[in-house]
Amino acid sequence: MGNKNAKRLPLNILKIPIYAIASYQDYVFLGGGGGYEIENLIEVYHLENPSQNILNKKVHEEPCGTGVPNYFELAHNVIYNTNQFLQQNLNLLATCIFANVVLYKIERETGKLLKLQEFQADFKKEEASVNCCRFSRDNSLLATGSDDFHVRVFKLNTSDYKSQEKLFELPGHFESINSVDFSPDNKYLISSSTDASCIIFNLEKKGQKVQKLTFNDGLGDNPKNMLMRGCFFTNDNKYIYTLATQTRSKSYLIKWQNKENYEPAKVTLVHNTTSSGMRISPDGKQIGIMTSDGFVKVMNEGQENFTFAQKRHRLPVTCLGFKTNVNGGAEFVLSGSPDYTYNIINCKSTLIGTTLSFLLKLMILFGVVFILIGFV
């Protein structure tokens, strides 16, 4: 007979450490691998009931050879900018694998991945790694950030997405780049790096550097600029968000005015220790924060309060994504970690539950106070 006291494995666990996660329609993509006798691959699941937090219907496996898929980026299907709002139906997944970017077409009926093209985007001689990529709002451009400290911008052949042409190779950082984003009008690009800076480039002027953004919280005897772990433009192009953090220190979300002087408009403390990155929902209304101690946090853009904040992983959260509705609004947040686990979280229902829990505790507290008063 089995040991009744044996520790049960959680249901939301895979056979690979997870470094990338994304969702398209009712499919969830998880990328990972690395380590002894662990295959590097992308697993695709059909998401039948998100509220159960279980992926049990695998529909596809995509081997990735010697490279670990460490970042996913979906093409924009709902396009917001200052001049237009329109919907597309592009079923494209860009994946960062080793020194390359691989562009896949997602079969809508089956969830299978069909490789369209693969190209090099990091030229470091040893241990090259493309860490991030991002489509422009109109899906005509793709930007990458790498361990060789360069941002690269590629013009995609939008007729079939089977080829590309490198437009810019932008120096400026002196450590690894972890996030990139285009402005809604494609005129500017921002990148963040562990060199404690974000750089804004003017693409209309051949990638000329416009501004370097840095931040320190002024704490300690000798405050230094903090590492930057994420950056994005708001869909109305009025603001820029960056995530500043430091090892064994606090983490801050900085909202900058997107105009000539780039002054901070708001600084929000988002975690009391190190954050590992952030993601933005396609409609720009939810900001997801990943932390090094396993927390997943979500807040509404423009507000300071979290709609969701829980410890969900034993190791650092390495990837985060959103399952959206047809208008690009976030319905669920997805997270993954090298601890082999993933999570599918309904933020709205969790917020209601958290609020009810708080009110219940408040009622109990007042009840205790009234009882004590009655004894006096």
C-alpha cells in the first residue's frame, strides 16, 4: 500500500522548468528545458477550464534542439494607438531560443506550431542569448534585446512573415537587455537593461539616442541607480513605465511623462524585495509584476493598488502572460517558474475574494471589540 502521508505533487506541474508562457485564443504555450536529460521544447495545451488551474490536454510538442525557449511574444491582434483602434487576426508567436528568434504560425484549429523563419539576433561569441522581443503595434517590425548589449530592429515581410530585413543595430547599453517596446506610432523604441538604465531611441533618425532613464530610491548611505527590468509605452503614447529593482532591495514602478524632459509622474512601490520582470496586457490596462521570491502581482494601469498579489512559486517567476478576450482585455494571468509549475489566475474573482475576506476579518474584529466593550 502507498504511504498516505507521502507529499502529493501539485497538479499544475510539468516535466520541464518553465521560462516562457503565452496564450492565444484557447491555447496555452509553455517553453522550457535545460539541465541533464531535460528536453528543450515548447508544449501546447488546449485550455478547457481556466478556473481549475490545470492543463491536461496537450495538443502539440515543438522540440527546440540545444536552445531553451526563454521568451514568447504574440503578434498584436488588437491595435491601439493615438489615431486608430482596429482588430487583426494574426496567429503569430515569436520565440527567443539561444542566439536566434524563431517565428511560428499557430494553427487555429489544432494549436500546432508551424515554423515560418529563424534568424540570428545575438552575436556574442560565447553563451549568446536573445532575452526579449516585441512586435510593433502594426506587426510590421520586430525588436530584440540580447546579451551582446545591442537592440536590433527587423522589418518583417508582412505578406507571409517568412523573411525579414535588419533595419537597425542600436548600441548604448553595457549589460544584458531584458525588455523592449515600440511607441504606438513606431517613431520611438525603448529598452531596459541590468546596466541600470532604459534608453529611448528615435527610429525616424536612424536610431539616434534621445534619452537615458535612470532611477534610485535615495535609500542607504550611498544610493545607486537601480537595475531596470522592464519598460513599455502606454497605448495613448502619453506615458512610459519602467520597473526598477535591486538585489535584496525594494522594487518600484515608475511612470514617466512621454515628452521632452521625461519627468517621473508617479513612483509606486510594488515589492519589498527583488522583481524579476513585468508584462503588460494587450489592451494596456493591466500590469503584471514577477518577483524573485515567487510572487505574481497585477495592478491596473494608472492605479497604485494591486488587484492580485500572491506567492505562487517556490523559485523566481520567470515568465508571465495574459489570456485575453477578443478586445484584448485580460481575463486571466499566466505565470511560470523553473520550479516546474505554472499558474492560471482569474484576477477579478480573486480580487472579489480578497475584498470579501478583508470585510469578514473587519466584521470579526468589530465583533470582538463590541464583546470586550460589553464586558467593561
